[in-house]
Amino acid sequence: MGRQINYLVLPDEFAELAAAVLKVEPAVWIPRLHRSKAIEEWDRHSAPARGDEEGWLIRLKDVPRFMEQELSWWEPRKRFIASAGAYGLEMGFCWFDGRRLIANRIYFNTLPPVDTDVSRWANRVVSAARRFLVTVPNLSVHCGPRTAEWMVSHNARPATAGTEVVIG
């Protein structure tokens, strides 16, 4: 169970979506997977590599406890993995190869234990994302404004249940 909003946002528009939700309360986006045991914040100037698009939106006041965790090794991905537990929101980049754009989401897990302060913040973040995002006719997912324009101008069409669009 949880609260979420699915979206399609081109990689160069992700920073704008992040800025919109970061206005709610100071926070950072931290990738879920790391090549070493050192946790690093997103540099805001580049999209993660394929397979590393998932991350956590963490309020600044919760960053210290996030950084205290011991990362676990995930053998299938050959990466260390960080978890935000009940105080972070999942938030990911949408993967794009020039032809296919695959949706991602902002998600807050509402299964206990849930901190009520974090829950209120999560509701505000999802609301801020909804205000930033727009819809495109014939798609069941929200899009960044520039992504929506791109989809219309390139005649993008849904591919799989609204989680992917393709052009051409």
C-alpha cells in the first residue's frame, strides 16, 4: 500500500520536476544504488546510467539518519543499495533511449510504521508533483509540460498500459 503518482518526464526535465517537489520542504534526491559504500547525492547535471534511475527523496532533516545506514551489497546489480525506510519517498528518472520513454513514479509506502510528519510531507510532495505535471490526451499518466509538448510533436503513442510511450 502507498501513495503515488506515475509520470513521464524526459531526462532533461527531471530537474524541473525535482525543483517543483523540493519547494515543499528542503530535500535531496539520492540514488538507491551506489558503486561504493559511500552515499552520494544526485549532482543535478546528469541523468543516472541505465539501471540506476531509482532513488530516494529525503528531507534535509532526515539526511543524517539516511547517511548513518550500512549499505547492503546487491549481487545481481553489482551495486550497494540504500534504503530510506519509512522516511523517504521513492522517486525515479524516466528511462529514455531517443525513441521509448518509460514512466517512473513518486511513491510513499504507507505500511506501518509511518511517521505522521513524513506522511504529511509525502502528501504535499505528491500534490506539488500533480501541480507541475500535465496530462496528454489518450495517455493515462502525468507528464512534464515540455515532455507533453515533445510527445504531441513526435506523435508519441502508448506502448504498455500507460507506462511507456514510443515515437515513430
